[in-house]
Amino acid sequence: MKRSIVGPWRFVCGEGVLRDIGHHAAALGRKALLMGGETALGLTAATIADALGAQGVAWHEERGAHVTKRREEVDALVAIGRRQGVDLAIAVGGGRIGDAAKSVARALGVPLITCPTVASSNGPGTFSGNIGGDAARSYWYRGPDVLIADTGVIIQAGPRWLNSGMG
């Protein structure tokens, strides 16, 4: 019986590992499109900014409800990435952020770093997902080059999300 797994090129896990994102980002690009929701980036943006800045990696941040897995929003994020001249995508958050970022990275042809903030699924670590309004390309993605799972961040999501990730 054959078995295979497709996953991130590098998986980094542990408390405080988000502080190393600048090192990983600098190995992949010079300017990042940082995408996430209000809560996720509210918890992590200062750490990420310090780490990217320390390594000389510039970034443009897109935060909020428009960072989601609908075709119109993904296309808008791709256009922003092109205007900004990014050569790297970074996703911070749960499944909808990860799916959107996979599609954005694929369309831009850039590496992807995912930083899950909940343990509910492995959406940020997979190559597949779902973009609303895009049945023809529902698996048209780029998986992460690096997945950074900071357990200190993930535990802040609370027991409901942690338990669902264990199930």
C-alpha cells in the first residue's frame, strides 16, 4: 500500500517560535503581504513586525473581514500584492485566512508562510481548501513553505478551539 503526505517544507512548533518569523521570511523574500483577521493580527502583529524589521523584511498588512476565502476578495488581495511588489505571502489566523492566502500566493507565484492561531484544523498546513465562488479552481493553491505554530499564541484561542483541534 502506498502512502504519501504533502505538507509544508518546514514546520516550526513551540512556545514563542513566532519571534523567529523574520528569519524564515528573510530566507524566502524581501517584501511580504501580511494577511490576517482582526483578532489574529491583534495578538501577533507587534511580534511579527519586530521580527520582520530585525531581518530587513518589509511588509504590507491587510487585516480584517476582507481577508477571506471568496473569489472577489482573493482577487483584490492579489491586485494589492502586485501593486505592492511583494515576493512573499504571510497568513496569520484560521482556515479562512489560510485558504485565502494559499490562493493569493499561488496567483502571485510567491512563497507562503502560514501561522495558525487556532488548533481547530490543519487548514494552514495543507495544499487544498475552498474559495467561495470558484468551483472550477477549488483546489488551485500553493501550500505553505513554512508553517509556524506558536503554541503560546494557539493556547490563547481558548479551550473550545483547542479541544476541536484534538478531535
